Amino acid sequence: MTSYLIKNASILGGAPTDLLLEEGVIAQVDTGLSAKDAEVVDASGLVALPGLVDLHTHLREPGREDAETVDSGTAAAALGGFTAVHAMANTDPVADTAGVVEQVWRLGREAGHCDVYPVGAVTVGLAGERLAELGAMADSAARVRVFSDDGKCVSDAVLMRRALEYVKAFDGVIAQHAQEPRLTEGAQMNEGELSGRLGLAGWPAVAEEAVIARDCLLAAHVGSRLHVCHVSTAGSVEIVRDAKARAAREGGWSVTAEVCPHHLLLTDELATTYDPIYKVNPPLRTSRDVEALRAGLADGTIDVVATDHAPHPHEDKDCEWAAAAFGMLGLETALSIVQETMVDPGLLDWAGVAERMSHAPARIGRVADHGRSLEAGQPANLVLYDPAVRRVVEASESASLSRNTPYAGMELPGRVMATFLRGRPTVLDGKLQ
Amino acid sequence: MCAQPSPAQQETPPSSGGRTVLDDRDIARALTRISHEILERNKGAGDLVLLGIPSRGVPLARRIAERIAAVEGDDVPVGSLDVTMYRDDLRLKPARTLMKTEIPPGGVDGKVVVLVDDVLFSGRTIRAALDALNDVGRPAAVRLAVLVDRGHRELPIRADFVGKNLPTSLVERVRLSIAEIDGQDGVRIEGGAQ
Amino acid sequence: MKRHLLSAADLSRDDAELVLTTADEMRSLADRPIKKLPALRGRTVVNLFFEDSTRTRISFEAAAKRLSADVINFAAKGSSLSKGESLKDTALTLEAMGADAVVVRHGSSGAPHRLAHSGWVRSSVVNAGDGTHEHPTQALLDAFTMWKHLGESKPGGLEGRRVAIVGDVLHSRVARSNALLLRTLGAEVTLVAPPTLFPVGVESWPVETSYDLDGVLPKADAVMMLRVQRERMNGGFFPTPREYSRRYGLDARRMATLQDHTIVMHPGPMVRGMEITADVADSARSVIVEQVTNGVAVRMAVLYLLLGGAEPAVGGEE
């Protein structure tokens, strides 16, 4: 296996340091390193971060290979600096059996761009009626630890309680897509002054907040782990903050939360264009919500940035709003958005980014080999990122099979120059290997 | 964004340059003579309908009607005929504001319609007026009375009753003021050699 | 310059007054033996109706034909199953046929907006009703009707006039367009509905709101009743149709509290017995039939002002 000598990288934003990668492991971290037979990577001006871990991605395979495959999706992930992604279960067939999750896991290994950790569905067929074989999925080769009906909400209180209880047996976590279904029937965009004016059915914040509040109480009651997907409102941040305080006092249960990059940057004002590129679930909210999400991510109320990368084929977005699918791409632009909204304004430093995008998601997903520190002896999963460059996002240049990025034509900072997966570069010089 | 006003509709403020070719008394005399000519040609006021072409043709038509009534003792029906929709240059400029079309209650079928306009120039306005009139009814005859004929016809159109023949060059502008619209009566020529 | 009429908000006060005066001229056309004007000769107007609406489609068709335009009617079933293929592919077909204007009615809010700005067509787009968003020509013909009765057909005739719009405001594109247009023309609008039928954020609209119909009626110069579907009961918007019509329906008793000059309007189709009783709909105050007649004249005015010249005469900067 080729060794790599990374020179002058700024580890977590610190002083320039060298890293020597050998046999899939970080062999040495020091200044002035040299190694013969090692390929040298000049990382001057680049920030070194542990390989990013995405807790929430849609790879669409099996079933919707017209939108994305495990291969194309993980390629996009590698270009975004990710060494591990959790693939959501709303495929076709749904990932509710050991067979399907093992298939997805295997496809990830074959593609080789990053590690794929399949997420198992909570209920059979995502129908919300009875539990899927969570234990079988946990015991499978895919070793599933995160379970989610994402796309749909586990709205039945009893079912959610049982799921929270059941996964304790194998240290699993239920990741809830918080959306009260009756309050959001036919919903198209954030409910507010704008939705009334535009004539688009509203998705009220309370439909998210009420479910989160209930789930936190359930998790406390049964003593389990709860993870909240894509938090999008200021009210949700407050509820999670209070719940965490209570969990810290009581112990025995925990709640973690994630936010998506688009909710850190974009608001519902964009719906005025009626362009469904901005249609997403949960919807873009107001600037007040954006402020609260950034503050929540900064103070740790929100533990994780997850992309909710949701590829859709052209015809599912090139139509009128009501007919369009919900979702945006996110893997390749995530780190740039976090830099733009959190690092550059001084809300989060690079160590914080490493925590939110690598350490914490790996902990929550119980992923052993990723999210480790950049120290000797640790697996060589890391990313080299150039924060100084600025680029205009070109939809056509994406490695994804889909093109539904809301940032097309926007200038964003930063670029992933190299990603290493167990010491092997999946991205080098900003290009896929 | 407002509609383009028809050239006939544009308010012309009293201008400073150029020369006056008709003052208010000249205009009054011309209208009186035209009124008599109409009656002479028509052998009286029977079946006459006067239709002014907006905007300045309309007060002119009313004044002619008053003079005819004074001479014959009979009221002559007066109205207006907007030609905007029938213009042949509709597509060349932004859509124009429509002016009022008021056809007198007796209609135009079988009548002798006298179209009244202020200036006869290329003849296109009158061509449009004939088309507009055609969609209103079938007059027994159509005649044309204008206050000023400045020549340069582009179509085979001629006036039956003319207030004044004013040979002009194409670079000159004929500015016609009517008291009901511009505050005073007068015809001025501007531009070109003085 | 905008080539489209997508929202009542596209019209400035001057634009709106111009449409009214132009429509007035168009209306007198109905008295002539030849009810045609050559202004749109050689132009093609396509009626693209994804929702069934015989009344509005015929109105636009008559308007275009009276201006001597060629009319193509396209009734497409735009179901959620066929999704956007219907809209985009249909638009591309129309473009290939050379449409100068597309009059579109669609069940999705924003569909005309997408049509106008997607680059699929180069023609002018006239919104004939999109979802629960807007219906600008309906608002124009409503304003025209009011202007003829209350405004003496003069510029500024609706200044200070009080208009009450009653009914399912939440789902009504007519209410939205009327609220915007009447405000532009200087009228004062009061929306009346039960709390469940007001959209979130209505406080930011340029209108008054009230839950009390009886309090609003005596002060109104015009009362517009909106259609309320009985099926809304299933969404919990009101308990029963009976309770709705008792609290918000216009019946003879309420009609008697109106001022002498107050007119009663309805965009149609009416649900007799729900929001309006038969004796009110057929009373002398009701101008409902007149609204339909005015619809043709107003739509003629809109088509003329958008298509009659080299550039549209109404609408703001692009």
C-alpha cells in the first residue's frame, strides 16, 4: 500500500504539521517529517480534518438508480470530504430486512469511495404499523445501529415507544423525522405570511416541534437514545436544549439533533420564485429560524451537521411547485456551507467543525473507525480542505447523477483537495481517484 | 407603465417657434364655410351624421353641428369614431389607449356620414376610419371634412371639405390647437425653413 | 417590460384604471352589429385549461375572437400522477405552434409563474386562476362591475369605496386578487370569515378582517360572496354547512341591512343555500349576471393591452 506524507497541513486550524500515513493508519504526526517511498502531498494552506461522517444521506439504490446509485452518491460524498455516510432506508425495496441492508453495505464496499453504513427502517415498508426486524439488521454484516423511517414520521406514540425500548438491546438509536402527518397534509412550504400570499399549503413549525417534544419525553420515560433528524425551527432548538438539560440532570437517556446545511443558509423567501429547486422537507424556514439553528449548532444543542442529500431526476423538479419532489443535493457543498455560515462569521472553529461533522456523528452512529482524532495510531481517515479559495457552484460538475442543487450559480468558499479512506486517497488534487 | 397615447391625443402646449398660419378668427371662418358647403352639397341637413375623429376632430364636429343647426334650424346628430383598433401601425408601437366611440342613437345605416378631422396628412387615419365605420353600419355615403390639408398623401384619399390647404415639407410640423382641448384656437407650422 | 399578467399585484394604479377605461370601450362593442375589432388579427391565443372551467374559458375565447384573434382550446387533465410532464411538455407543444399568448388555468399555485419564467415558451402568459393563489382577470371584472355602479365609470371612481369579501378566504384565489387590486384602486377591503378560513399572515395584507358579518354589512358599498365548498367540513374548517350559512351566509334578512346603493356580487359558481340564498342571488341588488358580461369586455381589454401593440401597455418592469 502506498504511503503518503502530508506536509504542512493545518490540523484543525492549528500550526502547520506533517502527517505520515502508512498501512491505512496515521503513523506519525509531527513537524519536519520525511519518509522515502512515500508520496508527498503538499498541504500548505490546507486545513486537515478527520474524515467527515454523514448521519443522513439518500443513496437511492436499490430502486431509484435514475436519481443516484451507491457508486455515484459515495463519489459525491468523497468529493465533499466524507469517509463514511449513513444511507437512509427509504429505498425500493425499503431497507427493512437484513438482506437489503447487507446489499447496500456491499455496494458501498465495492464502490470504494467511502464507507456506507445503511440505516434500517423502523417499521416494515415505512408504513408505520409494525416494527421491522431491527435485531436482524443489527446482527447483519451491515451492523446497523441507526434506525429511521426518514421521509415519514413514526407518528404512532406506542410504536415510537416500542422502537425506543427495543433498540436498547443492541445500543441502537432511533432517528426521528419529526413531522406530524395530519397537521402537514398536502403541505408545500413553511407555514407563514409567505405561504398565505403565495397560495401554497403551509407546513407549520408546530408539526415538527410537537413530535420532538413528545419523543424526548418518551426517550426519558423509557431511558433510551433519541436522535432528531434535520431540525429546522427555532422552537425545535429550544425544545432540544431543554431536553438535553433534563437528560444531563437525570442521566440514563439522551437526545441528539442534526441540522442540514441548507437550513443554515436558505430561507422560505426563495419560494417566491415558485422554483421547486427550493422545495424540501422539512421546508426552508424564516431568517429567525436560521439564526436560532446557527446559534444552536454553535453552542452544541445541535450535535451534528448532516446533509440529507436527496437527489431527484430532472423531471421531478422541472415542473410546477406542487408536482415537484422534496429534496436538495448536499454532499459536495456541505463543508463550504458550514464554513460560510459558521466558521467565517466566527461561530465555530475548525475543531468545532471536526466535532460536528466527524466525531459526534460517528459516536451517535456507533461507527468505530471514523470520527477519530488525527493522532498517531488512529485510522487514516482524513480530509484536506482549502478554505481560502472561492468557487461558483456548477450543477453540471457534480459527481451525483442528479442536478438538484439550490446553490447553482452561487459563490461559496472552500474546496476539498484530498480525502483519505484508510490511508488511500479517494480524492486527490480536488479530483476523484 | 402607461399606454402609448395616440399622436392625435397628445396634448400640445402652446409652442414658441414657427409661424401662425391660421388664428382663431381664420378657423371660425373656415368652419362656417365648411358648414355651408356641407349643407349645399347635401341639399340640406337631412340624413346628415357628423362623426369627429378623436381627439381634436370631435370638438370640430360639434362646432360644425352648431353652425348647421343655426342655419337650418335642425339639430344634426354628432358623435365620435375612435380609429385606434383599425390603425395599420398597431403592431409598431406599444398598445395605445382607446378613445371614445359614440355613435348617435339613429346609427349610420343609410345616412350621409361626414367624418371630421383636424389635419389630413398621409390619409391612413381616414382609411382606418372607413374600416371602423364599416363595422358600425352601412352609410349611404361618407364624406370627409378637415380643417387643414397639408398634402403628402400615401393612400388614395381626398377630403370633400377643406378649411385650408397648407402645402408643407415633411420636416415641418403642423401644430393645431383647439380651445376645448388646448385652451385656444390656432394653427402653427414649426421646423424646416422659416 | 413584463409581458405577463400573473398577479393583480402586477398592475399599478394607472395600469388598472387603463384596463377599466379600455374595457368600457370594449363593452360598447356589444351594441354594434359587427361585434368584432381587428386589433389581434393574426395573433394566436391559446386557452390552456388544466382545471375544468367552462365559464372562464368561454369568456376568454369570446374575448379573443372578438378581437379577431385565432383561438386554440387545450383542455388538459393535469393530475398529480402525470405531474409536471403535462405542463412542460404541453408548453413546448404550444411554443411549436406559435402561440402569442397563453391563457392558463391550473390547479397548482405558481404554475403560470413557472410557465412565464421557465423559458419553455416565449408568449405572454395570462393567469386565469392558479390553485389558491390568484385570478387577476376575475378581480379586474369585479372591479369593473363595481366601478360602473359605484364609481360612475370615472377615473378614481373606486377611491374610498368599502368592499366586503365574505367566505373561504383561505382557499380563494379570487379573494387574494381582489384584495390586492381593490387596494391599488384606492378602495377599502374588509375580509369576513370564520377564523379557520383566514390564511396565516393575513394581518400583513392591506385589508381589514372581521369574524362578524352582521357588523360589516351595513357599512359596505359592495358585498362579494365567495364560494364555500361543503367538503371543507371534512377538514374541520366549520362543523356543519348549516352552522356556516347561519353565521356567514347572505340571506334576505342580512340583505335588508345593506344600504340602498350596495351591490351584491359573486364570482360564481354559487352554492345556493350555502353562502347565498336564492332570493338574494336573484334580487335587484345582485349584479352576478352582469359580472359575467363584463368578463368578456375586461378580458378583451387585457388581451388588447398585452398583445395589441409592439409591447404591452400594462405591467411593471421585468
